[in-house]
Amino acid sequence: MKRLYPVLLLLSFIACREQNSKTNIAPLQSMAVTKSVKECLRDSICYSIGLNYPEFTGGPNPAATAAINDSLRQGVYSILEVDQSLPIEAAFDAARAHMRNILKADLEMMPDVTDREYYNEVDGSMLWQNGQYLSVEMNASGFTGGAHGYYGTALTTYDLKTGKSLLLSALISDVEALRTMLGEAFVAEKKEMVPDVTLKDLLLEPEEPLALPVNFCILPEGIRFIYNPYEVAPYAVGQTDIMLSWKQLGPIAKFKV
């Protein structure tokens, strides 16, 4: 299956270390890195690439701000499948050539195809910051052949003094209690589609405990968690977006906004 789990590549470049900062510091400024291209090799046989993600300036530590930008950039490059060391213009050109070559190769194997559109898209945004921490959402989607396309979301909260992302252990004191809450919320969301569904019905490994999500970020109202397709459940189950408020988390929350 092509591009089974590319959104996890977006996460593999986010360095995780537990940090605790209590000093209010100047917020970052955000500007968008935006690039797009579409090319048709012949009528209705096309590919496109679209990028729109934040790049930051300011903050208390230039090295930390650079580390945050590098983390986001490397995640984007992993989705595009290009050399991590390239500047953005060269990386975009390489991604364009790569996508064109994929489409050409597939057309050689399927010469009778009359309608085909391949694409890669990355869309990111700053969700929240408070002078100490920065929460970012990065969404990726695409199709380059196979049974279906891919999509997913990476959530990260960065410490603005260090550029490192927060570990779940910095936020939660009892992961088993959190696992129970997440399982209940996971089922509650899916019951809108299948009223009698259970957690075991949904999971790829029904006899195993629900894995803790790798995607989470802090927001003023609580902690947001996302399970992407194939992370714990089949593609058909879809993405699961869970918000647990600070009130719901109660005493297991080690962090409060």
C-alpha cells in the first residue's frame, strides 16, 4: 500500500524533551511559507504540490526559534521526500521533479488511464502561544496512487526558551487514567456513526491497550489529542480528534494554562 503512514514522518523530526518554564517571555511572530505548483502532463493527467506553513521570528532565544523552524521544515521535507539539507527553493523544485517522475512512471504502467491527479499538500498554523509555549498544527494530505490517499495531523507544543517539544510526561501524572479517558472519548466520537461500537471493534490490535497518542498540544481549554489513520485503527475509522478539558483531566494534569 503506497504511502501507508507518511504523516508519521512529519513527527519523527520533532525533538522531545521535558521542559518546565515559568518566566513570561516575548511571543513569536509568524509568517507563512507559501508555495504551489500544478502541471498537467496531458489533459486530466496532472500533479500538484501546495505548501502553507508558519515560520517564526522573535522569542527569547534565537537558537530555540531556529530549532522550532527547523523542526517544522524537516517535517515538511519528509512529506515531500526531499533532501533535508536543501534550501526551500531547491527542495520545492526537487519535490516537483519527484512528483512528475512518479506520475510518468505510473502512466507507463497504465497507458489507458485518462484521468489522474496526484498531489501533496501541507498546511500548518499556529494554534496558540502564551509567551512561554507555542502550539502548532501541521496537516498533510496527498495521493500518489494506490487504493486511497493519505491524510493526517501533527500537533506539537514547543518550549520557547529551548525549542524542544513537550513530552506527555510533562503534562500528565497518571498515563493509565489518561488512557481510560482517551478510550472513552474515542468510542464516544465513533458512536455517532456506529451506535453500538466498542473500543475493541475499532482498534487494529483489539487485545492490546489503547496506545497513547503521539500527537497532542496544550491549549487554553485543555489538551488536544489526535489519532491519525492507521495509528491505532484502520483507515476506514478515520482520524480521531479528542479534546480533554483541564476540568476533565483534573488532578492528573501537571500543567495548567
